[in-house]
Amino acid sequence: MSKGLNILFCTSEVTPYSKTGGLADVSNSLPQELNAAGHPVRIITPKYGTLDERRLRIYEIKRLTNIEVPVGDKIAICNIKSSFIVSPKGKAQVFLIENEEYFGKSSPYVDQKTGKDYPDNDERFIFFNRAVVQVLGLLGWQPDVIHCNDWQTGLIPAYLKTIYAKDPLFHNVKSIFTIHNLAFQGIFPHTSFLKSGLPENIYNEEGVEYYDKFSMLKAGLVYSDAITTVSENYSKEIATTHEYGMGFEGLLKKRKKDLYGILNGVDYSVWNPERDSLLPFRYTSKELPLKRENKKALCKHFNLEFNAETPVIGIISRLSDQKGFDLIKNAIPEMMKENIQFVLLGSGDKTYQKFFEGVKKKYTQKVGVHFGFSEELAHLIEAGSDMFLMPSKYEPCGLNQMYSLKYGTIPIVRATGGLADTITEYKNGKGNGFLFNKYEPAEMMKAIKRALKLYSNREEWIKLIRQAMAYDFSWEVSAKKYIDLYRSIMKKG
Ligand code: ADP
């Protein structure tokens, strides 16, 4: 067997230390899968706010304290702490970067009071990127591949190809950059670029400049040895149209031979109704009455009356335009005419929050809402709902539709990005969900109505549930694709 690769996985969020979305789940489970396949992985991430260091077993590393990291004219001090992610797959070491000024607040990117990005996000992530490269020299461990994720790590490939290019430590180190969401582009003024310490001669169209601004996403896209994104369909979409490429379609087209779509997997040690410790009732596809008990618990949680004939449609999501909330907003009067109950767990855009508060007031008997972040409630919604609605405008991969399948909660999704790669219309006894194409409320309603019609046929519905639960999106296949890709870029000069 060939020797395992050393991989450094750089990410701005990873469970259980931080989470705003799917990236945190991926950053936890992919490294463990790589480790299980014989490749030593270390994760490096900011340590936000005040974590319970005892519970999470976070320890200081004496020799990795008071490290000086230049950020513009300042010298920022960084401490590295160590922890381990442990699961049935094995364990992976996590290095947490600590700096009170930049990461003292517990929310990763957005000021919870104002709902706006932190004004110093440029410095916060320039610091993080520079610290990663700087710290590597002190670890006594050389990665073969540095795996970067989203704009918050976009400068790392640029540092490797410029100011650290002659450093023997990085001589054979390759980088890959994974796009989890192209809408977040890390765009800042030229003054922010100056704080990065990158050479002025890359501030141009071929380099990190993007319409007279500095884009940290672009840095990752230009300087990494390979680019990946989290589904095959999205990899095609973003290199084809402006709608999906969001201004980067030209660059992505240019780098098409280095662009790969690798579907995210699911960590079934966390998202599996058979052993989900957060559920009141665990169940398999042969124990569906127990799923119904979870539905009762879910209805109780939201103060809704349980009725076996009334399907519960669930949503767990960031409240943002991306997730199709304007469609739902327009379709609510139509939806409420149907025999359904609707439960929503979400955080984000305050205007959507206000809107759904209004919906709850108007349709008290049919609607339940919970604003905020709750891992426990997310699991209960997956288990207790009958259907899961995900009408995204665009969706790089999407995890919840895959989680839903495992819980026998039938996805109703728009056929875009990873949703189109994982969900197929249930027809003639085949398929696992309901889809619509055009981004229009009426189209979404048609898909919902097809689901409701089938729901009233108990026998068929149970058949569909069992079929959905049998789908397997575990990480193994995708992790192997990453490993093949790491090896192929290592071969490049
Ligand atoms: P994205 O990363 O675009 O937000 P994904 O579907 O890839 O969407 O991943 C979302 C992840 O975040 C899932 O694990 C989902 O359960 C979780 N999530 C989203 N909103 C909440 C919330 N309010 N409370 C708990 N978990 C949430």
C-alpha cells in the first residue's frame, strides 16, 4: 500500500467548536474519513468566543504560544490550542487559533447585535491565513496538501505561491481550494489588500483584484493547484452562467481542467435515526410507528395538534434569499389552504424572521417557528417531519436533503446544484422525492401538491419512505475522490 498523505485542512468553522452551516459538518467528517483511509489529517481553525475548554478537551500547547503574526503594520499575537475530534471513524487533531481581538466574539462572521458582518473581517481572516502559514513552520509536521475552504482561507494558496514560494518548508506543498458557496466572495478595499503582506504585483486582473476591489475568494481560485466544489452539477453551473458563477464564471471556465465537483457526504454516526441520541425515539425503516412518535414530540414542541392525516413540512435553514424564502413567502397563502402543518427552524435575515412571526400569528394552528440555532431541534425536525422543503435558488450541495432521506422525511426541492444530484422525482415506484425546475412559487406549489397527493396513499408513502431511507451518501466514495485528486496534484511539477 502506498504511503498516506499528510493533509492540513483549513476551515473557518468546524463542529463541535463552531458552526453556521454545512461547512462545519463537512470540516468535521471529511478529515475523519481521510484519516480512516490512512491519511494523517490535521484541522486548523479559529477559536471563536469562549468555548468550554474542559468539556471540549481543548489544551494549550506551551511551545505554540505568543506567536507573532504580521497584519498590516501591526503584529498580532496568536496562541495555538489543541483538541481532538473523536468518532467511530477514528480521531483527528484540531489546532485552534486563539486571538482575543479577532476571535474573542462567539459568532464567526456576523455581529449578532447588528446582523452585519464584523467591520474587521478583512483583518480577522488575513490574520487567520497568515497564522496558518506561519504556524506550520513551528509544528514540526509538513503537509503534502493544504486543503482550503471558502474565502476565509483564500489567501493561503496565494501566500504559498508568492512570499513563501522560496521557503524550503513549502517546496513540495500543494493546495486545493474548495468552494462551498460562491456567493461569499471576501471582497474588501485595496487598503485591506495592503494588510495582507502579499506583493503589490499580484494586485491586478490576473491576480487578486476584482473590479477595483480585493477578493480573498479570487486569491484561492487563482493560486490553488486545484479547485473543487461540492457537487458535480454545481461545478458545471458555476463555470457556465453568470447566475451561478456570480462574476467568477470567466475565471472558472479558464480553470475548467482544474475544477472538480465532489459531492459532500453524510456522517451517519451523527445523522442516523437508528442511533441518534438527540431523538426521543430512535427508529429504523422497519419501525416507522416510532417515527410517528417523534412527529408527536415535534408537534408538542411547537404547540401544534398531532394528526396522522396531516403531514408536517419541515425546514431547517439559514434565513437567506439563497434558500428560496421569497418563493415560500409568496406561496404561503396557497400553502396554508392545504391540509398541512409547517415548522421552521432558522436564523439569519431579520426580514424573513419578521415575516414568519407574522405567519405564525395568523396561522397559529398550522405553523411553528423557532428562530436561532439548535442542533437538538434540527434533529427532531428531521425525524418528526413527513416532508422537508428546500426550494433553493442555488445550492452548492445541500446537506439537509440527504439527512432527510435517512430519516424518511421526503425532500421537496428545486432541481439545482447538489439538490438535482441527490434527489430524483418519485414516479412509478422509483425515486426519492419531489422536484421543480423554474424558480416560481406556482412550480413549487405543484411539487408540494404532488407530495401531498402521494401522502394520502399510505401504502405508497411508506414504500417511498423505505426507499428514501435506503439511500447511502456516506463519505467513503467522496473521500476517495479527494484522495485521488490530492495524489494527482502531487504529481504535477
Ligand atoms: P448551508 O451550508 O448553505 O447553510 P447546508 O444544507 O449545506 O446549507 O447545511 C446546513 C447545515 O446547518 C445543516 O447541518 C443544518 O442542519 C444546519 N442548520 C442550518 N440552520 C440551522 C439552525 N437554525 N439550527 C440548527 N442547525 C441549522
